[in-house]
Amino acid sequence: MISSPGIGSGLDVNSIVKQLVAIERQPINRLQADKANLNAQVSAFGTLKSALSTFQDALASLKTVSAFQVFTATSADSTAFTATADSTAAIGSTNIQVTQLAVADKQASVGIADTDTTTLGTAGDTVQFTVNGQSFTVNGGGLTLTGLRDAINNATDNVGVTATILSETPTSNRLVLTSNNTGTANAISTTFTGTLGTDLGLTSVTAPKDAQITVDGFTVTRSSNTISDALSGVTLTLTGTNTTAAPLTISRDTEAVKTNIQSFVDAFNTLKTTMDGLGNKELQADSTLRSVQTAIQSVLNTPPTSGSSFSYLSEIGVSIQKDGSLAVDSTRLDPALAANFSDVAQLLANDNQGFLFRLDNAVTGFTQFGGLIDARNDGLNTRISTVDDRISSAERRLQLTEKRLRSQFTALDTLLGQLNGTSSFLTQQLGRLKNG
């Protein structure tokens, strides 16, 4: 019995079987190559979707008119007030004097011997706080100073009162109540039951005040030191008082606009570089990639109906280069901003019609959950699963084929070994007859 293939016949059974199995494996190799190609496409679509999402992230802060209709607010006396301006502000100068800052109501109790031992009032005593017409009640009787402070601050219906403890000396500790908002409307009113109010003995530390300013000689009173409804599009932050009015100047911030335009161009060119790279490799001649490129190009080639005096990006110095990238020409952008500042903003970011707004919408159709790229990836993953099944099935068949081939060649090896043995015996016998 021959136990090792090839010993009896001299045949290299292992090598023969290995080569035949390699031939039989070729369809599997082709399937694995197909799978690798499909996986490469899935990865490429992941890269494409990520690039589109990054482009949208850049557009998120740029696709609104306010990003391209930027104004600078300059205070001539920043010790009294500072200001910011949005896209609705009007260019010009306004004289502002701050005559009084808004102040929050603040009250303090009498000195209490300690914070964690002495109790105030008796069990069942309450205090009701009212601020700007809204109230909440705390069961403070029998609590220590610390306990009362925490009960006030932790009240789920607290309408705007913060309690703190001021320790003047080891034997004099005061409960301090501060309104969360400035102005007379936010004054703190308290109503006690029992002896809690007597034990606390609240007195005023700082009386609430409203902010008062004069704008070109007209008096404006507000409860807050941040005033956003006095001048259209302008938010004033009061920081102190001044004895004479100081100018507030609103001017166009063309540098900020130019920076935002360059940010858009850079984001677009980064996306284009990614798409070009994919189109030259994994997604060469791919219909989905072509659809993305066509959708973007369609937006760039279609003028808006926003009422802007401009129709195309090239009119404001944003031109398409021979390679399809964008570039900014300041010799055309600067005059456009100087002559039609608001129209530049409308061309770029008008709601529904601005180029950036429409680009964002066009890209959304591809990046959104269940969009075209997701659908394409789902199809590719289904094909990969099918290929995996075919590879598994083919591998099982190949194992059976290898087993059959090895069995057949082992049998042949055994037979040839037996025939070789018989041939040798006959040769010996014939040789003896001849010699005899």
C-alpha cells in the first residue's frame, strides 16, 4: 500500500493537483477581483459623499445674505458702548450718549451666626418670589442659610433669582438675592409666611435700574445693557457712562465679504479636485459622479432671478478657469462691491436664487440620507454580498474538486506502482529463463 503520493509511480501528484486546482480557481480569482473593484467603488463613493458634505459645511455659513452684506460698527467711545451690525444695518453715523447703565436688583439678609446650624423661621414657613409678574414659592422654614440658598437655586420653577452666601466674618453670614436680569421690571418682590421674613430681615443692596441712552438727542430706555431694538440692524453693548455723545459709525466691511467669497472659491476647488481624482480612478466614467458634476455645473451656468443687477459670477470677478476651477479677480470684485454691495450679496446668497444657496440644494440631493449616493452604495453592497455568496459556493466546489483529483491521482499512483512492480517481476523472470 502506497501511503505517500508519487512514491510508487514517480509522479509528482501534489504538484499536478496543485496546478489543476489553480486552473479551477481562476473563476474565483475573477470573482475576488470583481469584489475588490466593488469595494473600491464603495470607498470612492464614501470619499465623494464626505467631500460633498465638507463643501456643504463650508456653504452653511456662507449661503445667507448676511455673509456677504457685512457691516462694521465702530464706537468712538468704547468705554461707554460697543456695537455690532448685521446685514440690515444702514451706513452712516449716529451720536450716542450713555447716561445710565442697567442694574440688577440685589438684596441681602441680616448677618446670621453660621451657615449650617442656625435655622430660620419655623417648619412650614414659605417665601414667594415674584419677578416681572412671575412667581415661585420655596418652603424655607426650618432651613439653615445653606439649605435656604440651595432650595432657592434648585427650585425647578425659579423665575430668575440667584441666591448666594456672603461670609463677612465667622459669625456674620448673609443671604444675598440677585435678580438674573437687570432693569426695574426684573425687581425681586418677596412675600413671607411665619417668621422666616423677620429672621432674614432683607434689605436692598442695589436698587434695580434701567439703561438710559440718548440717540441723536432722543432718549431710549431699556431694561438691559444690551440693546438690539433701538437702531435697525445694530446691537449696542453698554459698558459705562459718558458725559458727551460719541459717534457710532456703520460702514461696509468689504474685506470680510472678500474673505467669504474666497472661502467659497477654495471650498469649491477642493471639492473639484476630489471629484477629478475619483473620475480618473475608481469612478472613471461613473454615471453618479457625472450626475454630481452636471448638477453643480448647471447651477453655475444658470443665472438667478433674484432681481440682482448681476447675473453671473464672472461679473463680480469669480470666474471659471479652463480646468473648471474657480478664481477670484479682485480687479472686477472690488468695483462690484463698491458700486453694488447689496447686489453682490443677492447674487451669491439670495434665498432660493443665490448661487451658493442653489449649490447647497443641488448637493443635498446626493448627500442626504437615502439620496443618490446612498442608493448607489446600497446597490454596490448588494452586489458585493452576491459575489461573496458565489465565492463561498465556488470555494466549496473547489474543495470537492481538489479532493476528487487527489483521490484519482492517488489511485493512479497506486496502480502505476503496482504495474511497475509487476513489470520488474516479469523482467526478472524472463531474465532467468533466458539465462537458463
